[in-house]
Amino acid sequence: MKTELSDGEWTLMNTLWQSAPMTITQLTAALREDTAWSKHTIISMLTRLEAKGAVQYRNSGRAKAYFPVLPRSDAARRETRHFLDKVYGGRLGVMLNAMVDSRALSQEDIAELSAILEKAKGGDFHD
């Protein structure tokens, strides 16, 4: 199952993760201000997301009510892995080094990373 999401699909999925279930009319209204997408654009995206196994729908009266079946955490994990593989050859250390070299890490980021690494030292993690 292909679950990599385009930027537009992320936008639509974020709306569903926040307020599902939603009809096409509700999605169109919710996304109108930020995207100006037409009803047909949203239908096309929902069709692609269904094919990817990311959303499903229930019949709700005359309209279909869409809801996510792909958890946000799974989508984020897959997107992160895809990004690391594509940009940094799958190597987290190379990415972090690039961020340090460009001074993209704040002191808060460094403290958070330190806490994560400390947790990893004591934990039993499996991929």
C-alpha cells in the first residue's frame, strides 16, 4: 500500500484528522479559505486517498462521510522515513549534522533531542 502523501493530501488529511467524519461539502467549505479547491479537486484527492488506503467513507444519508483510516502517527513515521531515505540516504546522523552546521537547532531543540537520546539509551526499540 502506497501511503506517501502529497502536500495537498496532507492538507486534506489534517482536516479529516481534526474533524472526521466529513462530507465533501463540509471538506470543501473547511478548505476553501486556505486552498480555494473546488469540490471536484477534493473528490479527486479523496479517490486517490481511498486507493492508498488512507481514507474510507460511510453513507450518511445522501452524502458520503469520509474519515481517516491511516493514523496520523503512521503517516508521519512513513513520511519521515521517506524523507530521510531520499535526502540523507536514510542516515539520521547526516541530517542532524547538516542542521547543526546550518545552526537550524535551537537550544530547546537540542534539549529535546538530548532527552530523546537518553530515553533511547535505556529503552529496547525495534523498528
